[in-house]
Amino acid sequence: MDRLTFVTKSAEQTQSFAERLAHLLEPGTVLLLEGDLGAGKTTFTQGLAKGLGIRRNVNSPTFTIIKEYKGRLPLYHMDVYRLTDAEEDLGFDEYFYGEGVCVVEWAHLIEQQLPEHYLKIVISHKGNDEREISIEPKGDRYVRMSEELMK
């Protein structure tokens, strides 16, 4: 499976899609979240958090790099956009191979530190509130997750 594409017509639909995905996640899940500024990455992550039973307000970790939330599974929301040294060891492995779910915004900036398997999610703004969400699974576990999401 190469890539799946979904279109949402509102922020609520984007969050609902992410919430559905959240029910399929398990410990050690890594989601790479790409998209231009304002594409809807934080909106998507808010829906994911809701699906994980997180009640706290979720916002972008732009200046803190990593925000942690407690839910059915811990959620580690990372924004590496402002990371000054892509080679800097911030202990990403502890998060990627831990008991939680990692959402990494701007993941291409730390490509060398990413795990071998993950689910890449690209959000594109298509006008007004419409978004195109492309999912690219890398690894059998993520292919199965994507197939389940399509049902």
C-alpha cells in the first residue's frame, strides 16, 4: 500500500478522522505529521487526543518542542520546526520506542533520527475549510492500521 487520501470539509471532520485513527493506535505508534503552516496539523492532533481520551487542551508545542498528555495511551506531541540542530540528541528514541503515541510535526527535519516504521500523514489546505489528508504507511503494522481505517 503506497498512499491513501481522504478529503475533509471542516475542522470538525478533520478532528473526527483523527479520532477514528486514535482508536487504532497502540503503544510505540509513531505518526509523522507534515503540512504547511495553517494546514491543520494541530487540529488533527486535537482530534487524535480526543480519541485517546485526553481532556486537556491540546495546542502546538512550537516553543517547547515536546508536550506530553495523559490518556488511554500517553501522547507525545512534538514540533521540531524550531530545532536548531537536527542532529541534537533530545532522547527521541525513548519516545519513539516507548509506551505512548508520538506525533511529530515537521518530521522531515529530523529524518536521520526517525524510526524505520511509521505512519506519515500529510495535510494539505485545499481552500476554505477543505483539507486533503494523505496517509503513507511504512511497515506492516502501519499498513494494517491504514487498512482498518479505510473500513
